[in-house]
Amino acid sequence: MCRFLLLFILLSCSGNSQKIAGKDIDYFEADEETGWIRVLNKQKKWGFIDKDSIIQIPFEYDFINPFEAELAYAKIDGKEVFITKKNVRIKGGFEAINVFSEGLAAVKKNGKWGFIDNAGNIVIQVQYDEVDYFRPNGLCAVTKNKKSGFINKSGMEIIPVVYDDAYQEMRDQNVIVKKNNKWAVFNNSGKQLSDFIYDSFKRASISDFSKDIFTRDESTLFENGAALVEINGRYEFINTQAKAAFPNNKFDSASVFDTFKNAIVKRNGKYGIIKPDGTFKVPLEYDFIDYFESNHAFSEYYNARKGKIYYLFNKDLKKIGESYEPIYNDFSNSVPTLIYQNLNRKYGVIDWQGKTLVPFEYDNLQKIEKTPFLQARKGNLYGLISEQGQIKIPIQYKEILSIYDKFDGAENGGKLLFIADGKVIDINNNIVIKGYHSIEPVFYNHNKLIVSRNKKFGIIDINKKTLLPLEHDEISNWVEYGPENRHFIVRNGKYGLIEYETFKIIIPPVYDMFWQRENLIFAKKDGKAGILDINNKEICPFIYEEVKPDYYGFGMRSKENKVYAKKADNFFQIDLKGNIIKKISEKEYKSATKPH
């Protein structure tokens, strides 16, 4: 059931002693194992309900994990427990309980670790100083008396707990152990496959792009084709038998084999890309090769430089482009096209196999977020084209900007409206709004627009309704550290504030100076200075010639927000209400209130 339909069901249910009402829910998500819904209520307690909002696990827990192997990890009153689907708590006086893995969960008691099964029975005695998780190979790394090894699910030492360190990854049948700062390889039956000769092993990832981003990656040393190891400053690849993976196996540097079973290698100052059998699919002749993405699991193309030219290879190691600059953008499984500048310094679009989708005839191309269109530039003029190169808006405008972006909902994003040379146009180049010198979407609501004509600014909505008349010298848009829910305005050279949704005047534009700090306005009018709050309440009376905050301290995590004032030829530190705290020198006043 989709999340939105589920929310509708929750909000539609009437509450009683066995149900929870939608208004009482703070967070929820589906539980895959039970089909229930894991819920955090407004009182910050966790429980489970079914699709009819009937409570299955009462809201009494400080935290609950999803169910796994018939149990859910939970916290209550500072204690960690596992609960069954009938809300039976598995206890044992444990100091900590890890999540279940391969049917067992690590538990801690009196500072030592052991394992329980999903009935809460201790199946491996509490005796270890540290433990990992059981993996699909049936082993778990443990440490006892500062020595490490591996046990199986019966608690038997498969690899004796006598080594300096022990390590394994999610997908591997093999494990590694360390002695005298060198690593060796063992299989999951405990057979030693190599001597203790390796300085390090490099971790890789395997990605399944059919899964969501949170579950698609699994770690490995060996299963991407070969494990990358370091020996005395050189790099080699070894297979699951801990033998050299292929002839001519030593390199000055190397990357792990990635999801697509490609590894970048370097020898004698030259780079290439190899496959797990050692075949150089990209010859060892480039000055540099770089992954498009720092996480190698997601790298779906590669930049290879030779001299001044970059050669672009796809994940299949087919050369699909050449450029004078490295190419970094969102070329991926979900976005299987690539924009780049070719050797003629023109932009176009290609697909995975290098087929040209948009001809290389543009001075710039940029994707417009959440649309199938590209902003195209020729010379100093802009227009819009489709991803197949069809002209949608002629290249005739000095600027063209999308009104909506990736943060707008589907309803607004689907409107496909653009600002072009002081007009709003649709995707078919029809004029929707005209008659202004400038148009800018309001930062927090793109259905509202700050517009100008004859150097005067106002605000309209997307339906051309006037929300604030065109009679202002300036209107602020988003202000990073500005007053909450307010816009600054300037009219006839005077400053004021308006409300951010209705644009109602909150502080009239009658002030000569307007300096905002911490939702306070340091203002000046008719030669007198004081302090207002953002609702136009007078905080400090307008009785001074100047009132200024500490330039560097006020509102900047200072423990004391200092305020200073000038009256006649006297200088003071005052409180926010205008009361004099002490008299100070002119030098101290200037030092505190001016940038330096």
C-alpha cells in the first residue's frame, strides 16, 4: 500500500481505546515482516498498529525497530529488550542487545558478550570482550583477552581466537585475520589459504540497482571479481583461493573492482582499466583516470586523460566522448544521458553507447530540474529544447529561468512556466504574464512573484492578481539571517517590514535606518534612534541619536547581546529597553559598533 493511501486510512479512522487517530501520529512506516505499521505518536512513544489503525503493540516504548525473525528490538525505561508479536518481552538482565543477524543476536552482561536465539535462549555463552555480527558465511568475528578469531553459530571456534585482529565482509565466504601486522586469508571452514603477507585489504561494494538506495549496497573483499591487497607498497589482486588473480598482477596503485567489475590501475606512471581476468579494456597509456563518483559502487562512467584531452568511457568501457575538461554530472542508471562539451567546444547530449541525442551545436546546455527539457544557449540568447533536441521555446531570449524547481510539488512543477526577458511564458512560448521589467519568484512560494516596472517593485501571484502595489524602491526576497516571516521593503527611501504571506504592512516604511539582528530592528526616524521588534512593538524608546548592536557579538552565539547608544556627546552601553548600564568612551563605542 502506498504511503499516501496509508496516511489517508490512518487519518480516516476514528479513535477508541484500541485505535490511534491520525492526529496523534508523528511518524509511521510499514513493517515488511508483519504487515503492520510502526508508529511514533505525538507523546514520542513507539508502537505498532494494523492497517485499520487497531493497536497491535501498545505505545509504551521509547524506541522499536522493525520486526526481524519474529522479534523486534526495543527500549523501555532505559532498558533494551526484544519483543514478540504478542508483546512478550525477552529479558535477561542484559546491558545491551544487538540486532538479530542470521538468527542470532549478541547480548552483553557483566561487560561480556554472548548470543541468544529468537526465543531468548542463550546459545553461545557470554564470554567475549567484543563481537561482530554473524554473516551468511556462518561466522562471526569475536575478541577475547585481546585476541581475535571466528566462531560458528554453535559457538565453536572455526578459526582460533589467537590472532591480533579478525575481519570479514557481508558477501564473502572468506575471512581475514591479522598477526604481527600482516593479514592472511582463511575460508569459512577454517582452512588457511595464504601466509601472513598482506599489509591491507581494500573494501569494495556490490550494488543492486533494482533495490532502493538504503538496501542496494553490500560490502565485499572478494566477490566483485578479486580482492585488492597491498604488499610492501605495491598493489595486487587475489582470487578466492588467495592466489594471484591473473598474470602480470602487480601495480603501483589500483582501485577495487567496482560494481561493474572494472578496476583503475597504475603502473610506471600510466593508467588503465582492467577486468577481473586481467584484460586491459582501457589500455595502460593514460596520464590519469578518475571515477565520476567517489563511491566506486555508483561510478557509471570514467574520465581518462591523455595530454590535454579527456576521454569518456561508459561502464562497459566503451569510449563514448572526448573533451578538454573532465565530465561530472548526473549520468546514471536513472538518468542514462550525458551533457558535455566536445573538442569543438560545443555542447550536446549522448546516451550510454555514445549515440548523439542532441547535436553538438550549443554554447551551453543545462537540465531544468524535474522537467524533460534543457536550457540551451547560442551566443548570448537562450531557449528551451527537449531531451531529443526539439526546439520548444525558440532561442531568442536574453534569459530564461524556470519558475518552479525540484522543491515544488508535482502540481506546480507540471505547470512548466518560465521567466523570459520580463515575461512569464509557458512551454509552447505563449505569454502568460507580461508588462514588467523584471520578475522573480518569491523564495518560499513560487506561485508568488516579485515584479518591477519603471524602477518600482510590487508582488503579484501567478494568476496576475496584485498582492502588493508597484510603489516600492526595493523588496527583499529570501534573507538568510533575516526576520522570521517578514520581507524588508523600501518606499520613498524609507524602510519597513511586511508579512511574508499576506504582504500586509507590519512596520510602516517611515524609518531612515533599519538594521535587523535577532528579530529586533535597530531603527532611526526623524533623527531619533530606538529598537522595535518585528511586530512593530517599541522595545527601546526613540530617545537616542544612535542605537547600535555590538557589530560582531550581538546575535552571534554571544552570551551577552550588548547594545550601545549615543546621546549628545555622550556614549553608553544600554539594555534592550534603553536603560543606561554604564557610560563608555567614544573610542570604545566606535570599536564595538563598526566593522574592523
